[in-house]
Amino acid sequence: MHETGPAPATLALPLPTPIRWTDDGRGVLILDQTLLPEREVWRELRTLEEVEEAIRSLRVRGAPLIGITAAMAVAALAASAQEEHGPPGADELRERVASWSRRLGSARPTAVNLAWALERMRRASEDTGAAKDGPLPVAARLVERLRTEARRILEEDRDTCRRIGEHAVDLIGPGGRVLTHCNAGALATGGIGTALAPVYVARARGRAVRVFVGETRPLLQGSRLTAWELSRAGVDVTVLADDMAGALFARERPDVVLVGADRIAANGDVANKVGTYGLAVLARHHGVPFYVLAPTSTVDLGTPTGAEIPIEFRSEEEVRRGFGVLTAPEEVRVWSPAFDVTPGELLTGIVTEAGVARPPFMSSLSEAVERAGDRERRP
């Protein structure tokens, strides 16, 4: 582990960069998000087991970021396999990539970005030609191809986050009051975030924004992570416990609700951090616009509705002893889904890098995915 130094600025704001390669390219460094905000510690991941544990334990989290982490890890593991154990044949290395991808893909099944990024890495390994001519052996070219693909996934996410922010910034009026849930900022992506991207774009343009952050029980990603990165960026931020949201709507109604997503079904149903559904119901009752912000890689057109989205359940101990203190009797049962599903009918719109999709989502999301694909295919 390494104590972190100053984070590089993004949009001229001091936003955190939660992942990078090790100097030798045979591992990845992650900012351990379980230790924030008390300590900023970088953790080195060099084995499949370390990467899997970091994803499962939420040391690294956020749908886009866990996809990026898995992709970079596969590339690093391939480089390590080539350099430490003697160069394996290309076919053997492809088999290892497939095996690593299956293992990592099961770590967080709800977030579709994880499977999406690993599938890109698998395809990259398959696409590397078998010809033996050229300056490098096939296995070495495969390793370089995997690293290039992982780097591309990271760079695309940075660009995607910026585009989401620019598309959504005008959803926030001057001095606007924004309510967000969980963490969908720089700590959850490779760039400036999804739900927080328009906040940062507005801030960079000199506009005042006030953000209310739900605590996000039981692991407090909102208060520990979102409030931390917003305050570092100079954004006016107020933390509220999750059960105070209704009182906030009644007393000091926010102007807009902006949340991220871990998977979006073809009909616009959205899986996000548990508690999102309740906020959507509150927003509808109080006439407050409710937007989901996510890359098109989070849109799963193969999942017809939210009913087909697999929902992870977390350990009961995260509720009983989330931070080491017993907060519920040992003998009682705990029901702890990590996500809930918000029906598309409660959404005002879904913002992706392709623009703002509005109901009916079955057609507008499909068009957004197609536009994003067309942009990626341009030379």
C-alpha cells in the first residue's frame, strides 16, 4: 500500500484519479475506497485473487470503474504471465484471458460494465492474428494488444464522462440545488463521473451549484466518497441521512435529482444503488425532474426489463457491523440488496454520451446506443 500524493486536476478541478498502472505494467494501483475519507491509500493489485477481492469488497467500485479495473488487470496479468513464467503460447494465453474474465465477471453481476469490458478484452485476445512473422512473437503481440484495449477502455470512459457532463449541464439552473445518491463521480469512473459530471462542468464554468448527498447506507458511499470528492472540488455540499430525503423534498425541494446506474434495461428500467427507487417516487410526487446519467455501455439492450436484472445481495454483517460496531442484534436476519430497480416510467430522461434520451426509452435508448457505436467506429 502507498500513501497517495496530490491527485491530478481534471477540468482544472482537484478531482481524484482512482486507478493507474504500476510502473512495470504488471499490476494496477487503486485508491482504496474503503478507507476514505479518513485515509488516502493506494493498493497494489498483482494477482487475480487481489483484483477479485478488491472488486467484491468495494475497494474499487462504480460500474464504469470496475470494468476499467478488470480490463487493466487482465492486461497486467497477461504481461506478468509472459515475463515471469516464460512466454506462454498465444493459445494458452487466450485461454488464461478467458479464465480470468470468467472469474472477474462473477465478482459483481449487476454492473453490466464489468461483463462488457471483459468481453472486449476477450475479443481483443481472439482478434490478435496467429501469423508468426513480424518483429514480435504472437504472444507478445497479444499482450500489447490487451494493454492497448484496456487503455482504450479507460480513455473512452474519460471522454464519455466529459460528454455526459456537457449534455447534462443545462439540466442544472443557476444556483441549482441537486440531489444525488451514492457515488457516481470521479471515484466511480475513469473521468469526471456520470451523475456528478454536470456538477463539475458547471463548477469549471464558474457556476454555483449546491449538492445534497444521501448518506447511502449501510456503507455510506454518499457521505464517505461523494461528499469527499465534491468538497475537494470546492462544491457546496450537504450530507443527509437517507431517511431525511422526504423531509428535504417537503422543506427545501431540490431542483433536480441526478443519479448514476449499474445497468439500464432496454425499456428504461434502471438498477442503481438501493434507495434510488424511493427517491424517484419522491421526485415524482413533488414534481422534481429525475435523470439517470450513465454511459451507453451501461445500457443492456439484451435485458428487456428491470425484472431480468440480477440483483446482488451483500453480507448481513455489512448491516450488523458495517464499521466494526454492532448496530443490530447478532441473532436477527438482515435483508440487504445492494441495488433496487427504478421503473423507467418514473424517469424524466437518461443522459448518455450520445445525448439525452427521453420516453419512450425502448426506442430512444436503442438510438443512443447506435449513435455511440457510430462515433466509436469513426477513424
